[in-house]
Amino acid sequence: MIIELDMNSSIPIYVQLRNQIVMGIGHGELKPGESLPTVRQLAEDAGVNTMTVNKTYQILKAEGYIQTDRRQGAMVACNITMNKEFREKLESELELLSAEASINGMDKSEFMKMCESIYSTMNPQPLQA
């Protein structure tokens, strides 16, 4: 997976990094159980401070997307499941996106078609019991 960061963006680097890793998992580029680069290696590869990567990994771990082990490092979680907090966050973000689409003149069918098209590019992993 290639990380592309926009150093001129108003979106913080750790958020961009988090989003790209989540997209990598969503697209199936990063598989459950797959090891992620060490904090130092990813910082070097992305050209950012190790504290930025560390913060990203902490957020991803708190969200349940990765797990960490002192010996094995960070890896994609094998049992990512939807919880109440995620569902509430998703509904809130979709409400905002829907409002913006509507305000900008996009009709519901066009919005739904776009959502379906984007979602179809994802490679979801089966839920683990």
C-alpha cells in the first residue's frame, strides 16, 4: 500500500494517515492479521515524525482497526465488528454528507448511485465470530 499525504492540506497528517490505512483495509489491500510497518519505518517512508505515526496507530487501535503486540508490532485486526459508537459516527457523517449533497443540488438517486459505486469498490472481509 502506498501512502500519499498532502502536507498542504488542512486535514492533520495523522488523520490523513489514519484514513489511508482504513481505506487500505476497506479495499482489501491490507488483510486481517497482516503486519503494518513499524512506527519508525512508516514515519521514514511517509516523511513524517514518529510521534505522528504513533498517534495514528493509537487511534486505529482505539477504533478497533488494528491490534498491537510488543513482540509482533501493529497488525490489522482480525475481528473488526460494528459497534454502537461506530454506527452513531457513521449516521452522523452520512447525515452531513447527505445535507451537503442536497444543498449542492444532487438528487437522492444520484447520491445513492455514488454511494453504491464507491461501496462496490470495497473488499469487505467476512465478520469473525
